[in-house]
Amino acid sequence: MAIYMDLQNENSHQPGNEPNSLPVTSPPALSPVANEDSGSASAVTQAAQLAGLHPSVKQQENRGPENYPRKRWRDYLFEFFMLFLAITLGFFVENKREDISDNRKEKNYIRSLVEDLRSDTLKVDSMMKYNAMVYYGLDSLINSIYQYSPYDPASVARIYHLYTAYARNYYNVNFTDRTMSQLKFAGNMRLIRSQSTSDSIINYEEMVKLSTSQGNQNKDKCDKALEYSTTIFDYRYLRADPANPYNAMQPAAYFKLLTEDPVVFSHYANLLELWRGVIWVYMSDLYWTKIRALNLIGF
């Protein structure tokens, strides 16, 4: 029976006895040692790269200063020159920008100042005319007081007329300081590059201060004379037409003074004379203020 099984085995391995099937081929098996070596090498390389210890990186880290090309002194000089040039150009550009801005501001201030000066000259011309009328009107009033006669009704009416027209108002110039205040208090006087123009502005400002101070004296003298006049004149006769008592409905003989005391008349005339002196100085100050304003406009 064993012999029979061996014969069957031999017949099964003989050619021509295989079943109808394609031969199965398997890929060549890799060497376990080779696979193990390649896997370990790639793992080591990845670990080295993660840890920053890749051989190429390590070579770069181990390169000392002697491995880099040394800079020549010309390179350092060139870098210093370029840095200095950049800073200098930036400084010049900034200064140029400030100069352009300052020039624009200077033109605007000069234009505004000229407008103020022209307005002030018109005011000065107008107020000088009024003050001249008051100056000569007070002179006529003083003469009428000294020539007063209680027996001449026309002289009393004349005193009332002159008093109403010239002795109850003062005329001062309200100078425009819109631009001048900006130049002084905002520190913008430095924007005026012309020294002569700057000096003229300062001189004009001083003259304006002088005229304003004298104008305050003008107001003070007018107030004092007006207050004292209430002891002489009766305002009942001025209610119809305060601007001109001759247009009142009362006849000239109707006007009466509150007093005929010559001492009171003399004291009032003295107050009017002091007022006239202040007006004279004030008109002189206004005149020279106008001259300086016109000279400043001409720059």
C-alpha cells in the first residue's frame, strides 16, 4: 500500500499531469537585513531633521567666522555713506516741507493783515473827521459859555445847541486785532521772514497801543464833562429833538440854564478844555497810526 501511494505521488509530479492553471509567480523577496537597514536610516534622518541635527544643518552651524568672506573697509565705508545720505536727505526733505508750509502761512497772514490795515485806515479817517468836529465844536461851546449873558436868549439857545451837538459823545477807533493777535500769541511772528516787515508790524502795533490808550483818555474826559454838565443844562429842553434843540417846538426864549454861577461855568469850561487837549493828541496819534499802516501795506 505504501508502494501504491508513492506511485501516485510520482504521477502527480510528472509533466502533463498538472491541472490547467497559469503558473503563479511571486515577487522576489527582499532581504530582511536590507529592509531593516533602509528603514532605520530614513528614521534616523527624519529624527535628525526634527532635532535640528541634520548633517547639512550641522555643517552650517559648525562654520566659524573664518569660513565667511571678510568685508573690506570699503564695504563698511559704503554702508556708512549710504546711511548718512539717507538721514541727510530725510532731514532736507523735512525742512523743505516745513519751508513750504511756513511760506503758505506767511502769505495767508500777510494777506489777512493787509485786509485789517485797510479796514483800520478807513476807521481812522472817519473818526478823525468826527473828532475834528468835536474839537472845534467844544472850542465854540467854551467861547459861548464865557460870553454867556442871561439877558440874551439866543446865547442860551446857542449853548444848548453846541452842547447837544459836540459835548455829549466821543469817537474812538476800534482797531482790528484779528491777525495781530494770531501773530503774537500763537508764536507766528517768526513766519515773517523780512526783518523790515517784522519791524514795521511791531512799530504799527506800538502805535495802535498808544492810540488806544489815548482813546481811553478821550472817553474818560468826555464822561467827566458830561457828568458835570447835568448841573448846568436842563434836559427837559432836549427831549423833543436831542440832536438839535433848534428843531424843538419851544421858542429860543424858552431855554433856561439850571445855574448862572460863573464859578460853575468856569469849572465846566475847564473840563471841556482838558477834553479838547486829549482830542488833539488823539488825532495826532491816529494820524501817525494811519501813516504806519499805509507804509506797512506798501511792503
